[in-house]
Amino acid sequence: MSDRPAGLPAGIRRLTVPTPFAVGPVNAYLIDGPPLTLVDGGPNLASSLTELERLLRDAGRRVEELELLVVTHHHMDHVGLTGAIAERSGAEVAFLGAARRLVEDYAAEAERDDAFAAALMRRHGVEASVVKALEATAARMRWFGAPAAVDRPLADGATLEIGERRLRVLHRPGHSVADVVLHDADAKLLIAGDHLLGRISSNALVARALDQPAGGPERARPLLDYRRSLRATRELDVDLVLGGHGPAFGDHRALIDRRLADQERRATRILAMLRDGPASAHAIAASIWGEVAITQAYLTLSEVLGHLDLLEDEGLVRETARDGVVLFEHVGRGG
Ligand SMILES: [Zn+2]
């Protein structure tokens, strides 16, 4: 994909806000209004807020002047500062209406997510002691997020008018259940959050399904959702994509084709690993990533489960269970 040295369209600035996460800095986009708009903001950290303030000053603006905060999804690096900025500026907060509880009731929802993740890891073969350690880590990490009141619940297909721009809000579940992208059809511009990134392939994290607010065992099938979302985005007329991390890029169709093909290749590889008999998703992750399947158990489990969902959807794999652990077997290969 080509970065555009010429930079972003007039009236849009990329503010690169530091995060303590492996992904590196997160992009916040300042869009001239009215309403003066910030898309995403950074994690709930004093150092991130200080840097965001400095970047706004460089752009000749102050936090207090912001009028609208659009949050692309509820992950900590994007939503964390929203509440604090809204409080200081009085800006309205816009977020996918169907998922507003994830932001408004952030702490309780994050706790439910963590409990869901722990149960999922145990069911898919991660050792109890590892799950316990990861639960403690997750509880410490929670503070990088914070709640915010949603003033403008967004519906899929809604339009935001910002200055001369008309941005259509499109729900694109996959990376999270709540991802939205903003499409400016006239400018052929897409603000994509983490739905589509130029330099990193977005992971499709397993999460509670949106219609399971109580935190039952039902999980979303994130990779299947994500592939549908990618195909929908592929249809959009877009010249330039502004993602949640990294520089802007073009040629979104070639990139999406590559992402889809990579997923299919990985699914084929996982299917081959089931030739010798059924295995748990965690055992598969361990043979792909070794030690990382333990330190990053949830991420790697999500990755494997997503691809197993894909294989199951194609009738190539089915689930069985042994001693309370879910095993996947290659259909027609016995086991
Ligand atoms: Zn992110």
C-alpha cells in the first residue's frame, strides 16, 4: 500500500498519541467543524493526555474547544481518554448505540469480559494456573480504559455532518463487536479505526456476542463477522484510509484481498494440524506459537478459534468435548 507523502486531506489532522501497549501509538483524528471533532483519543493515562494536549496546541486548538468525540470502538487505547476529554470540553460523545453499555458501564463490562475470557480459556484447554495469572494481569490493565456517557448513539448507516463533510457511519464487527468506520463518499475517504490497518493485520478477538449482555457462554464468531465486514468495506469507493494505528494508506481492495487470503492460508494450515487427531484450540496455538501461546493465551486462542470457526463453517471441522475441554476434529478423518 502506498503512504501519501502529500499527507491528509485539508481539515483533518492525525494526532499520534502514545500508549503503553505493544501496538505502539494510537491515531486520533482532529476534524475541522463545526462541530470540531476528535475521532478516538488514547488510553486513560496522564502521559497520553499531556501529549494529546500538546498535539492539539500544535494544531492551534485546545481540549476545551472540542465539540464532538467519535469513538470507533471500545478498546482501551481508543476510548480511554474519552470521558476525561468530554468532561473538560463538554463535547458530545458518539458511539455505536447497540454497544453503548460497553462504554457507559465500562468497569462492569470489562469485568464481565475478563470473566468471559477466563471461562473461554479454561474450556479451550488453557491450564487453570495460567488463566489465574492472566486474570490478575487483565484486572490491572483495566484502568487504561474508563467510562464515558454516550450522548449520540450511532446507528449503522447514520450520517455525521462535520464541516463540509458528510461521514456515513458503518458498523463493521470483527476486530471488536462494536467497530464502526466513517466513510466520506465525496472525498473517497475512510476513517477505519482498527477495522483495517495498513501495517498490521487486525486481530478478530473473541468476545461476548452483542446480544449477550449478561455474559452467558455465547461468543461471537469474530473471524466470520470480520470477513463479512472486510468484504463490505471492499465494496466502498475509497482512495485513502486513515487507520487507528500507523500512517494513512491507499489501495484498500488489494489489502483486503491479502488479509482474506492470509486467513484462508492459516485455516488450511490449522486443518492440516488436525490430521493426527482432535486437539484443543490452545494445543493448536501452542504448536504454532510455543511460549507466546501462554503469555498471550487469549490473543492466540482467539486467532485459532476464529480460524476453526471458518473451517467449521465450511463443514471441515467439528467440535467434541473431553473432560470439559472442547476439542476440534477434522471431519471425515476419524479421531
Ligand atoms: Zn487499537
